[in-house]
Amino acid sequence: MEHPEDARRDVLDAQPSENTAVAHDRRWAGNLHSAVRCAAALLLTLFLIDWGAGSLSWWRSALWVTLAWLLFVVLFPARVRAGEGWLSSRRLLRTRRVRTDLLVSVRCLDGVAQRLVLRDSFGERVEIDPQVLVDNPDLWYRLDEDARKSESAGILLCGTTALHRVSERIDRVTAQNVFRASGLE
């Protein structure tokens, strides 16, 4: 029988594989287009209102462009990707990457926008929207498989409850989709 410390050492020594298939958020491009459309619609509306009122000037135009840009930055979706042993989230200026096979904690933050916070043994941290996992079973499979490795090695200290909640949510949505497709709704 293998000692838990030996299992932990084996997981820590293993490197994430870059050669395996990479799962990604399939809805990211659509979300990006929505963010661009919303920012453009705001800019156009502000320009038309200002032009119609006869008060359009260069400094007001700069203000409207800045407001539209800020809206775009707020709405810009994170690009979530995962492979064997890692998960990354890329925003406009920064990419965060966590080793999912070395997860130490997983927390679910509730609020206006629900977030799943993943931390690895190297101190790296990634925040993702749990809906991304619900919408992309490939991403969830990668994360779940590696989180189970962390849990079995004794590295995942807290967060199994949060992962189980996400798993139940994914199972519920999958069941609803199966019933809807088969006409048993």
C-alpha cells in the first residue's frame, strides 16, 4: 500500500503535459462579439444624442469613446482553456494559470457574479465563472479529473464541497438538456 506522502511527492514531481488536447470555452468568441456590440451601441447612442442636441464637440466625443471603451473592458470575457494538469484564464492584459493537478483550495464566491477561485500549491490563483464549466463539458472534465488527482494525493485541502456543487449543477443542466432533446420536458 502506497503511503500518502509518497502519492503527494509523485504528484508534485509530475509536470503538466502540453502535448494533450486543450479544451477551451466554445462560447468565448460569441461573448466577445456581444461585448463589442454593446460598447459600439453605447458609443453610437451617445454620439447620436449629442449630435441631435447640437452639443457634440471633440472633448465630449473623447468622453463618449472613453465610456464605450470602459464598458468593453468590463464586459470583455475571460478566455478559459485547460489541458492535462493546468487551467488558464486570459483577460485583456494578463493570463493567469493554475496547476489543476496541484490544487490546494477551491472556493465558490457568491455575489452579483458567481466566481470559482482555484489555488494551486505554488500560490497561483485563477477566478472563473462556473457557467463556463457548465457550458463546456470538456473544460469541466479536465478540471474534475485533475482535482480528483489532487484530492487523492491529499493536496486539495478545502474545496471539495464547491466542486461537488458545480458537478451537481452540471449534472442537472445535462439532464435537462437530455429531457428537452427527447421531448420528455
